[in-house]
Amino acid sequence: MKKTLFSLLILTVITLSTSSAQKISERPASWDKQLCLTLGGNFITGSEADNFNPGIGLDGIFYYRIGEQTFLSAGIGFHILNVKEEKLQAFLGQVMPVGMTAEVGYFALPLSVGIRHNFTTKGFQPYIGAEIGATVLGTSIKMSYLGKTNDTTATDTYLSFMPKVGFRLPLAPYLDFDGHLKYNHIFAKDEPFGIITLNVGIAYTIK
């Protein structure tokens, strides 16, 4: 009898939760301001593709509604670019004197403003968007030589264009799931290249 009652209780909870989630999903989005935080992988394309393995990054985007299905955005990110070890060692072997060691890290810091269009504002919400801005490419180097250690960081900033496609799915009041694919085309002075990011995260509505 206890097992039967427990099973009925679990079934009731699942039914109510599913019903509640469905109602939330079917409710049209009505927010004006939202903050989206995502985590994802990055993949280098173009002239630099052979030098890097997949990396990881964080992105934060603020959205402001300007129409029923249209939103302006402002974003910032931090991406670790994972250079291939054999490429790094081959380069360091050419430029470092005997006895010197170095730890090298690469990162990208995209800054952008843009626009996003939702094809619908309830349930499963596919969208497209485009952003423009700048990407700061940085190199951090920690060198050790003859018992002395030196840390340096060098950066360059380039114009970037970032189209993207993704979707939203309501999870709870004021909370959405966000998944998107973005391509960051970086107009580097030598040879332009790109960073593809595949991101998932949550978006929180700001009252």
C-alpha cells in the first residue's frame, strides 16, 4: 500500500511539473532586459586553423527588446586559445637561446554590439543575429632564464564581424536556456581568420 501511494505521489509530481513546464514554455516572452551567460568550445578556422586545438570560453551578453521579436545586444567574452604543443615548441626552439624556458598562453577577448531576431517568442524559439565590434588577441609569456623569471603580455585589437544562429527554450519564470553557434571573423592585419564558438548557457530576465 505504501509503495502504491508513493508511486502515485511521484507520478502526480511529475505530471504537475511537466504541465507547469509546458505552460511556461508556451507563454510568450514578455521581458525587456535580459542577461545571458554561456560556456562553450572554440574552434579556429582559416589561416590559423593548423596551429590550434579546440579551446574553451565564457561569454556574457545583455539584451534589450526594441520590438516584438527584435533585440539589441552588447557582449563581452573571454576565450582560451589552445595552441598545439608541437607548433609552440617548434616556434620557441627557433627564437629562444639555450637554457631558456617559456610558458605561453593565447586568448581572445571579443567585444561586440548587435541585433537579434527571434522567429517566435514562445516555446522553442529559434533566432538569428549579427554583431560587430573588436576582438583583442593576447599572448601571455612567462620566461625563465639564468634563474630569473619574467612575465609579459602583448595584445593586438582587430575589427570583428560575428553572425550567429541559436535558440531559446523557457525553463522557469525569468529563466531561459540558450544555445547558439557563432562565427567571429577577425580582420587580422596579416591574414584574416575566424573563431567558431558553440555555446550553451542560461538567460536571466532583469525586471
